[in-house]
Amino acid sequence: MAVYYIDGLFVDQQEAVLPVSDLAILRGYGVFDFLRTYGGRPFHLDAHIQRLQNSAKLIDLACPWEHAEIRDIVTETMVRNDFPESSIRLLITGGDSDDSITPGSNPRLLVMVSQVKTFPERWYEDGVEIITTDITRYIPGAKSIDYIRAILALNSARSVGAVESVYVDALGHVLEGTTSNLFMVADSQLITPPADILPGVTRDVVLDIVAPDFKPELRAVTKEELLGADEVFLTSSNKEVLPVRVIDGQVTGSGKPGVFTKQIMRLFSEYTKSYGKS
């Protein structure tokens, strides 16, 4: 059984509770972050903590914990669990409120650790199907626990057998997936949207490790460009680098993971293996 850190206490997973008066429950007010381990080492933990704190700042949520304190709590929670590889979810809730809407002075910090769940190997060998959805995220730079739009978009994707939905704004620009960032390859150029997205840690790692071999172009991407791309892939903490085969029912490129995507998948795999050993 997993051990969680809940508001100052380490408890068994089944005993982990929040008061129903917490604004995370009453109003969906809170932020979170998510990462996994490689070789038992949390992947870019500092970057995830920094993003968590920035998310809180963006939605005016108090975060009284220093960076080092959060890191120590994550480390201690990891010690109390013994999974071969772990998924780590960090959460700051709005805490209790006198009037059930105005944030008080007692936000809560949660750290939840579980075993890494892997996706089907065929997703990476053949590529996956995704759809696009005319939705944008509120305050895209904040990883808020308000996931109503994302859940609706994912429900639409799953109803047609797709695994992810990519947001499209009012100008027809594709942005990101509900839980992933988006890349495409066109005319041997690696391209990714630069703005109005959550700054993905895995996305940043990919941009860094491919720099010696590619010169990534950060620019707006239209839906039409995406549908006509030679290759498309997603990145996230749990999906890693995931090739896309079909978008809105239309086959992408050759209909299988392309040369660039395969190379980036290999580079990322080599990087994570090295990271887990360091």
C-alpha cells in the first residue's frame, strides 16, 4: 500500500483524506504537478516544484512552503514507498474558507506516490490516434486542478477511439493536449507551439536534447498545418515521447512513426536511462 503525505502527516493511501470544507473540494481551487522517476530518481524534480509554485502564484493561491522544504517532503515520501519506479503527484489545495469561497490562510500540501503505469507498447510502435477540440485552457500557464474542459475533451477523444485531444484556439492555432505538449515535423523542421500552453518539463527536456541534431522552431501552428505534417508526436511525464498516427480520422504522414520521431524517442530514452543512473 502506498504512503502519502497529507498536510503534515504521512498516512496510508486508504487513510488519506481532505476536509470537505477545503476549497479544492468546494470550488476546485488548487494546483498540482506530476512527474515520474527513472532509476528511482525523480525526473527534474526542481523544475516541477518551480512550476507548482508558479502555478500557485498565477491563480493567487498561497504557497508558504519553500522550494527546499517541498523537495525534502517529496524525498521523505519516496523513502516511505518502495516502488521500482514511481509516479509523484504534488498538490496544493485552497484550504478552508470562512465563507466557502474566499481563500483562507491554511492551504494544504499533498504528495502522492504510486507505481508507474505504462502504456501499451503498440502505441509507441504504431502511433496513436488523437483528435482536435475547439477549447482553450483558462490561465494555460497554471496547472490547475480544474479539469472539466480537459475531461470533456478526453471523453470526446475516447468516444472515437482516440487517446488524446489537442486544443485549438479561436484563430485556428493548435496549442497542446489535455495532458501533453505537441510537436510536429514538416519539411524536416521540428516545430512546436510556443505560447498559451503549459510549459511542459518533458517538452523542455526534448528541446534541449535534440538541439545538437535539430534546430527546433517555436512558432504558432495552424490546424491545417498539423493535419498536413509529415510527423506528429506528443510529450508528457507519463507518455514520454508518443508518436501520433491519426488526427481527426486523417492519417498523418506515412501512417507510422517517422524517422525524426524515432530518433527523438531514442534520444529521450538514452537521456532518461542516463538520468536514472546519475
